[in-house]
Amino acid sequence: MNFEKLLVWKRSARLSAELYKALSGLRDFGFRDQATRSGLSIPSNIAEGMSRDSSKDKRHFLVIARGSCAELRTQVYIGMDIGYISRQQGQQWLQETRELSSMLNGLINALDNE
């Protein structure tokens, strides 16, 4: 399956780009780098996983991508609490990570049922 055709990959790549743009001026390099790395990990692991031959390998990388969604969601909560991320932007990113996680669960379940 071509990962570039997957909506979950397209949306997660868009989210990653948004993170980079929105946090580019943040002077807390540790926070910025951690948030952008976890965001970048989502589409990267989807791409790597869907490029693998076995369902087991695909599943492994999708589970990692799902974990990166949870990691990013945690960072967004913290970023909102400390004033790095606006409530409005944070709520949008939280919702997007929830939806991406759900989409990844669907892909993982489909692989489990092959």
C-alpha cells in the first residue's frame, strides 16, 4: 500500500509542518525540538511501516506512530499550561492527534485481521 495515498499520513504530515511553523520562534529549544520531533515521527513511522513487506513490520511502525501521537498530545497539554501554545491552537492539535490515533488504530486492526 502506498503510504502517500493514506489520509492518516497526509494529515499527520500536515500537522508536523504546522508544528514546525508555529514553534519556529520558540526560544525554549528543548521543548520545541521535542514537540517537533514527536510530530515528525508520526508520518515518518507511517511511511516506514507501510513500506515494509510483512504485516508484523507494518503493525510495529504504526504502533510507534500511535505512541508518537500520545507523546505529542502530552507536549501540547504542557505547552498550553506554560503559555507556549495558545488554547485555541492547542485544542486543535489535541483533536487532530486524537483523530490520527483513531485512524492508526483502524489500520492496526485491519492488519491484525489479515
